Amino acid sequence: MSKKNIIVVGGGLSGLMAAIKICEAGGELKLFSYCPVKRSHSLCAQGGINACMNTKGQNDTTWEHFDDTVYGGDFLADQTAVKGMCETAPKLIKMFDRMGVPFTRTAEGVLDLRNFGGQKNKRTVFAGSTTGQQLLYALDEQVRKWEVKGKVKKYEFWEFIKIIKNDKNVCRGIVAQNMNSMEIEAFSADAVILATGGPGVIFGRCTASTICNGSAVSAVYQQGAEIGNSEFIQIHPTAIPGSDKNRLMSEACRGEGGRVWTYKDGKPWYFLETMYPAYGNLVPRDIAARAIYDVCVNQGLGINGENRVYLDLSHIPAEYLERKLGGILEMYSEFVGDDPRKVPMQIYPSVHYSMGGIWVDTKHNTNIPALLASGECDYQYHGANRLGANSLLSAAYSGTISGPEAIRWSESDEIGDELTDVQLAAAKQACVDDFESIISMNGIENAHELHHELGDLMNKYCTIVRVNKELDYCMDELKKILARWNDIGVSDKGHWANQEAMFVRQLRNMILYAMVICKAARMRDESRGAHYKPEFPDRNDEKFLKTTIASYNTETHEPEISYRDFDHSLIKPRPRRYDVAKGGK
Amino acid sequence: MSEQKTVHFIIERQDSPDSKPYTEEFLVPYRPALNVVAALMEIQKKPVTKDGKKTTPVVWECNCLEKVCGACMMVINGKARQACATLVDQIPQPIRLAPARTFPVIRDLQIDRSVMFESLKRIQGWVEIDGSWEVNTAPIQNPYTAATAYEISHCMTCGCCLEACPNVGPQSDFIGPAPTVQAYLFNLNPLGKFDKEKRLNALMEKGGITSCGNSQNCVEVCPKDIKLTTYLAQLNRDVNKQALKNIFNK
């Protein structure tokens, strides 16, 4: 009888959810993470998690949640997968409630709901303005229980380097590195789940944590995993611009009545309310981000001529704000110095989330047998644009699918032979050699400076507005950056907690992933969701109602782009508009 | 030509857990809203000391840069706090950075806080549920109690309170304010309170709440403004009640 030995890489919401399901099914797992899993990036999610709880007398339905998600994603999401997620959402909320998540409650003691963008009904369950933190902690606590029972062994402060395949091309293990001792080890398993989060750091400044570099995704892409819809990068409309990072100002601000405006002809102009009367400030993120860009860049109406507009909560009673949004208002005061209860906040759009990621089927299998992916690192559920508060949902839900599916692999004959000691040793040695050659790099480039350039490039050409000629230029520049990577000099030659050498390895993965984003954007000649090309302003269902697939070419190091049909059988695509009510049912 | 304004850092470094600490000084270009993490990132880009000597980049831990992950806690001008939320404009220069030595140092400003996560095991820091599958609907909760739970549940295991507590250290086994107060959080929960006695008994053991000397330092430094001393006092009463109960039930 097999031990059902699973490796999970990444300890955010999705990885932890998968871990719990694996333990409950009698499996044992090794859990790898850059950091103590309690510090994973899921905790930065603020506003809430969508689920049709229907406790506000609005006759909300899971079908409506499904339709809002598909419509919000501009019809590019696999509909069977989305339907499954929306139907399961209320059950997940009950599970989190039983686990002790301190959700915000109504006077009667039931879970409160708030409005969120792209949805007409109140459907967003929340814990103040720190919902991600609270959900992550609940799963962290449950996994700690399994750790005490001996079913989970955590490898915290270990970096995933690559997967190992057996002779049948089945993923049967990984190589990872201890981030303190620098020791590199190969581990064998029955199946591997990647839950390694998004690639925001490729863009330099973004709302993501410093650990969200997409490096693991890029590593498996270079080993043959396909990436889907990578051009769809969500730009969050309301972030606090910063030189080290852009700090998210939750969509919950708008959900709780916040208004976006700037001065026009000397008077406040609530441009979202004017442009989109049906949804007003609650338009989806891609729409709001483009409107703010247009007002600032094209019309030159940003605050004092700078790229900023107001996000205004000052008309809402302070006590209400404290209860519903407390944590983030404090963050704004702390990092900016102004009190958002009294004066309007100043915000601008920022890279926030990747709808695209590793291509998976509805069971979260990648195209490599026994390698699964779940959470933001996969491409599922959000199509061309993600609705706010659907990310915590997709992260948790995908873990409930990938965990049991990994168990299924472990019980199947299809996985073939376990890795031999020779195979494990060879995989390890290759990574040791790579690392040693990084440590000995003596060129003139500083890796962090090069990363800064990469971020500037990606921010400039691969975000809100995309122009083919500029994307061609961007691709050429990325190739130059890749070549310059070889000329990096590593100042730290030591073998103890050498963050610099590890960063150099991550940076190469980031550059290769950046090429995937850029090339996929270049090839999609239409506008859909977060992907907007003024040269092709309309959605083109005839040509592009398809998933973009990127595969790595080992010779050129560049992606090869193709298109794949997907399941859109349940809701017929219709024009996506937010100036009038959505229609459909 | 005006000279560029800089910020002066004096950083306590240490190459490995057993090696001797030393200091290095750096000048980082000033910009508005510069925080300590952003300054350390500048040093990564140009690892050169104030005297022009090439060195290695300073090692530290950070993730979210929004004061929610707890990773970048260090001692800044003598006080334990989150580096990302420390703006250089708000503190006097030169700015002195040091690792929080209540914990073993790994390298430079990076420390090993695994003891805190171990303590969460000891206090049984979770709600015992039958499984993640559908069981019952969770009970309705008093919104005021839930608000208290929400406050305590902000604890990000950063370790500021342990660093500030005079009773945490080699002289005592005290597990520290943060993990102790988490026991109160789970005892508040309608399902979590089923295991209240277990948690209180765990806090009676060596290193438990009797090791708290009520110095009140913890509440001063908590970056999440959790009323640690209030909850420690309530827990103390609960533990005493439990102790009496244990005697009478023997």
C-alpha cells in the first residue's frame, strides 16, 4: 500500500487548502515555502471573498455569481470550472466560519456582506479589511494541527528550484534549496502541487509581496509546462504609488461607498459615475484602471498634473469606516501621513494579479503528468479579468480540487516508477552546478539594478495600454536583458544565507516569464478584459475566443504561442458593458 | 551643484549564527516616504559602505511591505518594529539597525523565530473541527465578541512583544505574550472553547502565564495595537480559576 506521499510547493491559501485535503485523505506531505507559511502573500488580500450567501434579501443566486464572473472575465474563463467554484463558494465560507475566521458580523450575528466591483448584489463576505490574513491564518492553524499529528512536514525557508521527472515523463519529485544553509536536496513524491502564487515582482513595483516573483512557474515552464493566458495582467485601479512597492487600497473602499474623482474645470468630476452610470464606482478593475489612465494620461486631469486621482471616503461616518475598513485606513495614514477619514486619498492603478498562469484542466492537472498547479499560479477561473474578491475564492477552491487530485495520482498506476537514487542525485547535482556557477559570476551588472530595469520595461509596455510596435521593442529589450544576465557580478561568494545568489537565479526565471507575457500580448490582436490595444479596440470572438498557450522553446529561450479551445458552452458570449445593466441571466 | 541628501545607517551585521557581530555604515540617497526596507533595497543595488568599501548586501527578511506579514521585524534605533512601516523621516539619524537578539541570529538582521510557531502548537492554537467537508453550519456569534476575536487575530507573529518583554530570554522559559494571548483568541470561539481547559492547563506549565511579570512592555510595542496586557490579565484569571477547579476535581 502506497504512502500517498505528496509535495506541495507554496503555503498560501491554495497550498494550505490542498494540504488539509491531502491529510484528510490519509496522505502525507512535504510543504515547501520561501517563508513561514503564515507570512504568505494571501494575507495581503483585503476586501473579502465572494460567495452567494443570499442573506441580504436580494435573491442572489450562485448562477448570478457564475454569470458575473464569466461576464467580468470577458468570456475567456472555462465555464465548467467557474460554475463549480461559484456553487462551492457558500460551503467554503461555512468551513472557514467553523475554523474560527473572525468574519465581520451583522447585529444578528450572521456574516455580513458587502458590495464589490462588477456585481450588483451584496456577495462579498469579509473580515474587516484583512480578509486574506484571517483566512490564511485559519488554514495555517489547521495545517499546524496536522503537523502535530505528523502528517505534514514543513520545509520553510526552502526555495523550489525545479521538478524531477521519471522515465515516463511523470513528475515524481523536486529539487529545493535551504535558504540558510544553501544545501540543495532532491525529494521524491507521488505527485507535486505548485501553489506558488503570482508573478507581480516581474513588474518591479506592484501590490505583491517581494516573494511573488513567478520564478517557480517559470522554472516548470522551462521544463515543459504550458502557460495559459499570460497576457492578462490585472491592473488594480486603486493603489498608493510607492518607490519600493505600490500598496493596495482595497476595492472595499468603493464597495463601502468610496467615490473616485478629480478636478475638471475647477469642480470635482466623479468620472466613473459619469462614464458608467449603471455601475458607477463599482465597475470592474480593468474598466476603472483604464478610466483613471485616460483621465490622467490622455486628458491631463490628474491631481496637480500628476498621475493621481482621489479615492474619497471622507463623506462616510468615521465609526462606520473604522468597523468596515479599519486596517487599511491605518495603513494609508502610516505610509502617506494623511487621514483618509478626513481627506480624500490619492491613488493610481498598479499591477496587481495575474489571471494567466500554468495551464491546468478542471482538476488542476498541468500538461505534465502528476504535476498540478493551483491558486494564482494557475490560469483558471478568471478569464481576461478577475472580479474583486474572487481571488481568495479561487485560491481556496482550487486547493480543494488539486489536493484530492494529487491523492488520485498517488493511487494510480499511471505514475510509473519512483525516482531512483541515481536520478535524484543527478537532478541535485545539476542544480548544485548551476548554483556554483552563479556564485562565481564576476560580471559588471548588479542583479537588483537589472531587475529594476526589467520592472520599468514591463510596467511601461505590458500594462494598461498595449501597442504592437512597442511590444516588439519590449521583446527586443527583454532579449538584451537576458543576455546581460550573463554579465552579472555576485558580490556575496559565501555559502550561508546568500540571498543575492538566490535572487540571481530567480531573476533569470523572471526574465523568461516576462517574455511570455510580452509575446502573448503581442500576438493577441484584440481588446478583451485587462488586455487593451487601441489598434484593435474590439473583442474578436471569431479569432480569439481561445486560450493562449505558451510553450518554452529550449533553443531560442523564447515562448511559442498557440491557441486552444476551451469550454464556453454554458453562457453564450455577449457584449460586455458596464454603462448599462448587465442583462442576461 | 547641490549635494544629494542622504540617510545615514549604522547596521549591526553578523555573518553566521556563531560569528562575531560588527557594524557597517551606509549612506542611502534620500527620497520622500523612504522606509527602512526600501533603504535596505538600495544597499542591495549598491553594496558599498559609507567609506567606499565594497561589501556584501545586508541580509534581512521581508515579504509584504505593508505591515501585515510580520517578516521584517528588527530593532531600529533601539526599538523592535516593522522595518517596512518605519519611515526615515519619522526617526532621528543616524539610524541604527540591529537584529532582534531575543531570537537566534541567522545572518545580519535575519533571525530565527521558529520558537513562536512551536509555541502555537503548545497552546493548541486552532479550532478543532471534524473536517473541512460539510458538517454543520457554524454557530451564530455575538458581533461584539467577534470584534474582539478580530482584534487578537491580527497578531502576525512578528515577535516585537517577545523582544520587548523582560521575561523572554535565556533566564526564563516564558513563551511570550503573542502565543499566550492566542490561547485567549481560541477560547473565545464558540467551537474553540470546547478545548479551553486544555489550553489553560498548557498555560499553567513551565513557561506559561505565570512567567509573565506584567511589565506592560508588550502592549507598548505591538504594531497591531492588540491590547495584550488586557488579555493576559483575563487569561491569568481564567488560569487561576482552572487551577482551583483542577484541585477540587482531583
